[in-house]
Amino acid sequence: MTRPPSSAAPQSPRSALPGPAPDHPDDIPPVARIGFAQIRQALQAGLRDFRRAPAFGLLFSAFYVAGGLVLTAVALASGQEWWLMPFIVGFPLIAPFAATGLYDVSRRIEAGQPLSWPHVIRVVFAQKDRQLPSMAMVILLLFMFWVFVAHTVFALFMGVSSLTNITSSAEMLLQGRGLLMLAVGCVIGAGFAGFLFAATVVGLPLLMDREVDFITAIITSFQAVAANPAVMLVWAALIAGVLFAAILPAFLGLFVALPVLGHASWHMYRQLLPDA
């Protein structure tokens, strides 16, 4: 049974007061079952929020665009372009963390609170005293492990010597062991991405919105995915596809893709936990 979205759900009183978690954590509302129509509604709401306050989305995205460009420049200058492959494929693993500041923007818009840089920046920096750093560590460790596994798979199939020739002989990836390596790498990468998506799709916005520990947030996120497997699979594939396409034009597409998806992820969270 599909429950209607709750785009104007009341804000938790504690969510407006960033700081260390209290002695008594907030209750977690029950997970709702949603339909595919909620994906469209979340995207529409995300685009609306971006149009309402584009400066916030552009600023938060700029850090990731700049990071991608710097990494690319370093790889090109050192002749190690092959390092970019696992980074580009694995970017969706760390993209959810890029949206944390945007969650607060969407939360303020829906609650009718003032949108100002001091308010939003204060909330973002206040997360260092809450549970978000623990979740960020999980995300970064998993991303680093993915990069290690990706290079290990490459070396096992192609040999270490191939790493120095990949940029001048890229066609080796499209024949023989190269195709098998790509297939195995995609399966493993999908496993990493699926696990992290299931842990963060509700976990990250829940940590921003309510006072809970990061383990509880992860468990609740997995419960939301388990309750809506088909919808969440489409939502995850959509996010990964849009981010990958946004990276291709020199990372510049992230200036639009990250803010819209970040705001939309907040509204998807509100639909999965409508009483939050």
C-alpha cells in the first residue's frame, strides 16, 4: 500500500538545535511503503529547492568539482590516468556525504525558517559534535577500500605492467581478459555502492534531522530499503546514472546534479519516514 508523501512534515524540535546528542535520543518513526511516483515527486521537490536557493547548492558542489579537477590534473601530470577510473566509478559512494549541507537547506525551506549563510553553515559545522563524523568515516573507509579492490582486480586480470600502458592502449579493456575484468569490477563495485546506498539513503538525513546514533541510523536506513526494494533500486540506479553523466563533462555537471539530487534525497527521506 502506497502512503502519500509528507513534504511538509513537521520538524523535530531538536533538529533545529545542532549539538551533541542528548541523554535520551529521539524516537524513530515507522518506515513507510512508497511507490514509484514518489521518485518523481522527490526530484520535482529537489529541483524546486535548488531554484529557490541555488547559491547553497553551487557552493557545496564547488568543493567536489574542484576536488575532481585537481585530482585529474595530478593524474595527468604524473601520467597515471588509470587512477581516475576507480575514482569516477566510485564517486557515487561518497556523493551522499556531499548533500549533508543541502539537507538543512531543504529542511529550512519546508519548515519556513530563514535561509541565510550563517544559519546553514552553523548547522553544518555543528555536525562535528554529533554522529555525522562517524558516518563520514564509514563512507570514506568504504570508498578507500573500493579503490584498493578496484586496483587489485585490475592487477589480477591485466598484470601490473598493464597499469603503465592503459592510457596508450585503452583498447585492451575491450578484449579478452579486459572485458572479464570490467565485468567482475562492475559486480564488485555494485556491491559496494548498494551497501553504502542502503546505509545512507535514510541514515544521513536522519542523523541531520534527529538525535540518534549512527548505528541506529544505518539500521533504519536498511529497514527502509528492505521495505521498498524495487523503488529503492530504481532510485539508486537513477542517482548513480545521473552522477556518472554529470562527471563526464569535466565534473561540471555536478554543479546541477549534486544540488538537485541532494535536495531530492531529503524529500525521499521525508517520504520514507513521513512522521519524522
